[in-house]
Amino acid sequence: MYRVLITDNLSPAGLKILEDNPEIELDIRSGLSPEEVREALKSADGIIIRSATKLTEEVLKDQPRLKAIVRAGVGVDNIDRAAATREGIVVMNTPAGNTTSTAEQTIALMMSLARNIGPAYATMKEGKWERKKLTGTQVAGKTLAIIGLGRIGLSVAQRAQGLEMKVIGYDPFMSAERAAEYGIELYKEVDELVKHCDFLTVHTPLTDETRDLINAERIATMRPGVRIINCARGGIVNEDDLADALESGKVAGAACDVFTQEPPENRRLIDAPNMLATPHLGASTDEAQEMVALEAAEIISDFLTKNEIRHA
Ligand code: NAD
Ligand code: MLT
């Protein structure tokens, strides 16, 4: 029997695949401390996590039984992959299951910024009727800049084009020809791209290159009144610089689904004017959670019982 530990919420469809596999025994626990995860891993062949469980070097050290980590989702930044590799543990993810949901969240936040849905909702709840103050802007005819033209970035591009927006983009790994097939004007330099948009959204992983990609220097070169969205990872947009730009009015509105610390203890950005915040909900739909859970369950089963490696 192979033992699979699950320490974050996984949709029932994924659990069923594992329960129905006669070669797999499940160990489902949530709310564990890092030390408790470390202990539980000693008797596990594989683990499935979402974003709450942090698999650090300390947690992964000396785990001779553990062979695989599957992240039910895209970002593997809560796993110390170098430490896992040193320990001979394979790290896999489910790259596509939550693409559509996260693209839809990005569009929802962009539209909410354009039409002041956040403050309109809040002021109505306070008994106010503030029509003039909450005049918005149309997105049709406006330019959306997308940084990171992978699964989610391209899905956002298609949806924005359906809203009659002009889409420009930057991704060092995409050719101008391929971008053109998607109707996207590709820029070679991020510094140039950011100067030419009314809305800007980031869809890259958080790496040494993308940390603080949107910072005070770049914001200073943007059009006054630009609106910025981050549904990728906290830290790609520098939070203090964005708060400054919202306070000065240079940035007319911003929406973040992700934060450098989650939940965020530093409230400065969240409390900044015209800042719309959601608690990491990009992939939080029934459909996305079912898809990533099914895929995660299949990946761990196939790895343990058939030695198949996917999305490593
Ligand atoms: P992906 O791997 O398909 O795409 C990422 C793209 O970023 C790639 O095309 C890559 O070439 C590009 N890229 C890498 N470095 C870059 C750089 N320096 N500048 C510009 N582009 C760069 O990933 P995806 O599925 O599209 O996910 C994108 C991001 O969204 C990830 O950070 C992921 O963790 C995050 N995400 C968030 C949620 C959420 O709940 N908010 C849900 C899913 C994914
Ligand atoms: C991801 O990387 O897939 C997202 O952050 C969504 C999630 O963790 O649920």
C-alpha cells in the first residue's frame, strides 16, 4: 500500500479517485503545524497540497519514504524545490485546471475597477447614493497590457479582446509571431510596454526576475490614471510603491488577489484609496477546484503505482 498525505482542502472528486484505488491509503489532516507535517510525512509516500501547507527545507529534510509532492494548483512557490530535489522527491503540479477561473477573476477585478463596483457596494451598504463620485470608465477601446503570456495571460487576452480592448504584452519566452496569432502586440522591453496602457495585469510566476517588476520607477513612466491588477503572486507588484501611487492618484485604481504575506498583516496597501482586494480567490471556483483535485489525484496515483511523472 502507498500512503498519501493530504494537508489542504481537496475537492471530493479528487479524494474519491484516491479512495477507490486499492493500492492507496489516505491520511487526510488539516491545520497542521510545520513540525506536525514533518512528522506525518515520515509515514507518507506522497503528499498533495494546495497553497496553505509550506514544504520548507526543514520539513522535507530526512524523509526517506517520501517520493512525490503534488501541488493541486499552479504555483509551487510554497515548496522548496531545491531541497526536494536534493532529497530525491519529485515535485509536480496541475498547470491548467484553474486557468479559466483565474482569468475570469482577473477580468472581474478589471471590470470592478473600471466601474467602481467596490466603493459603490460599500457606500450603498452605508446608506449613501453616490452617483457622481462613482463615475467610471469604459474598457472598450482601452489598452490592456499583460505581462506574462502563459496559460492565464493568454486566457485574459482572449477575454479582453471580447470586451473590445486592445491587448499588448510582454513575455521574454514568446515570439512576436505567436503573439500576433493571439492578436497581441508584443513589446520587447517591459519598460516600453508599461508606458502604453490604461490597464496593466501581471501573470508571471514570482521569481528573482519578476519580484518588484512593477515598482515606483516603472509606475512613474505609466499613463496617469492607469489601473493595475495582480492575480498572480504577491511581490510581483511592489506593495509599498503601489500604495504610494494610489495615494498620489498616479494610479487610479488597483486590484490584488495575492499578497506578499497571506493573510496580510501589513494593511497599508489594502487600506490605500481605490484599492480592491480579494483573499486569493483566483482558483476558488467549484469547477477549478474539482479539476485540480482530479488531476492531482491522478498524478499521484500514476506516479506511485505506475512510476509516471507529469508536470515535474
Ligand atoms: P504559466 O507558466 O502558464 O505562465 C507564466 C508565463 O510567465 C510564461 O509564459 C512565462 O514565459 C512568463 N514569464 C516568466 N518570467 C517572465 C518575466 N520575467 N517577464 C514576463 N513574463 C515572464 O503560468 P499561469 O498558469 O499562467 O500562472 C501565472 C501566475 O498565476 C503564476 O504566478 C501562478 O502561480 C498564478 N496563479 C494564481 C492564481 C490565483 O488564485 N490568484 C491561480 C492560478 C495561478
Ligand atoms: C495556484 O497557484 O494555483 C493558485 O495560487 C491557486 C491556489 O493555490 O488555489
